Amino acid sequence: MITRRTVMVAAALAATVLTTPVCAQDKSIVVSSTTSTQDSGLFGYILPLFKEKTGIDVKVIAQGTGQALDTGRRGDSDVVFVHAKSAEEKFLAEGEGVKRYPVMYNDFVLIGPKSDPAGIKGMKDVARALKTIKDKQADFISRGDRSGTHFAELALWNKDAGIDIEKEKGPWYKSIGQGMGAALNTAGASNGYVLSDRGTWLSFKNKGDLQILVEGDKRLFNQYGVMLVNPAKHPNVKKELGQAFIDWLISPEGQKAIANYKINGEQLFYPNASDPSA
């Protein structure tokens, strides 16, 4: 005899069978991150290692740092992984993130044509190099996209070189509102200069006549940090899975994976999760 209880039990079992695979398939997180972690090939190298370890799939939204933080503010990502410490600290102060963890660093480099019309090659003072570019009215390509690299470039102009670039820029200063690859391509096409993170530069295929002209100034230091989007503000955030990704990045295993990523034998990022002041 089929009773009401039998039907209910059967329905519950069917629901369990139907929903369990969906939950298993949804073991994934969304990370909004700077374009440099994607374009450099770092994510392509480390994310399969993370998935093999945890079974968690990471879906990356690669944007400029400002946009990546805005994606977190909307609750459209579980984790943000970016490189503009002051903007990250503001994100935390707004209550949008839980805690910032330093992960790794590399540096920025000033790229330009081999012909070097401004004559800056080999300078060790990046502020002096930028002043020279302005004085010579040589083309300079700015990303203009609120990325971490754009923030760093503006700080170099305004703070280090003492040039209010918004007021003092001329036709030589071209703000394109695009990513690093587009900025490098524009610099190559216009015989111009551009600030790039080293990781993207090393992985960039269309170098043409471009080369590194200025490097090594301590003001070119480029730190990356990672934060869980605040689940108290955005209940859809996958807190446990997102934190698992962060914990792996800053673990000895994750830090070793970052250090092991190289292009033509050259290391692109240097792990420093153990430095609380980074």
C-alpha cells in the first residue's frame, strides 16, 4: 500500500539525488583580480595546482585594480587579488573586505623604444626619467583605467616627480583607458614610453622595438594583496571556499608555486606572505 509517508520519503530521496551533484559541481569561487596576474600567466600556472589540491575551481575576472575592487563592492566576487595597497586599505575601511593578506611582489619597469628620444635609458631615478620625458614632450602612454599600474604611475608623477599630471599634461601624454597589453601596443606603435609591471612585460609577445629603459628604483616596488569580500555585507560570498584559496596562496605550498612560475628562466613574482608590513 502506498502511503502519504512513502510518497514523501521517495520525493525527499529524489530531491537529494537531484541536488547533490549540483552542489558538488558548484565548488567554485569568483576572484576579481588585476590583469597582471592573468596576463602574466601566473593564474594559468597556479590555479590547476590549487584545484588539484582542493577540488575548488577558480573563475577569474581580470580587471584593473579599481574595477576589481568595485566588483567586490557589488558582491560579484568572493575574493579580490590586487596591487594597490592604499586602495585595498580603503576597501577594508569601508567594511567591504575582511582582512588583507600580503601575497607577493615584483616591480614596475619603464618601457620605451630602442631609439629612446627622451634619452632616459639607464637612469636609476624614475622621477628624473619622467621629468625628462615631460621636458622633451616625448609620447607617454598612460593606461588611464584605475588599475594598480595606473595608480602607481600617477603616484610617480604627482608625488615623486612633483608634477601635477592632470594640470601639466599635454598632447604628449596619452591616456587610453585600456589594459596593459593595449598600452604596450600603443607605446610600440607611437614610439612612446609606458609604465608596466614586470610580469606582464616578460610575458608580452609583441615587444617589437620596445625595451626596458629604467628599472631598479625602490619606488618601482609592486606589492600584491588578497582579501575575502565581506560575507556580512554580501551573504552570497562563499566564505569557506574563498578563505581556502587565500589560505593556500599564503601557505608554504602556495608561496612555493608562485616562486616556481618563470618565463625563460626568469622569476616573475616573489612571495612575501610572511612579511606583515608588506
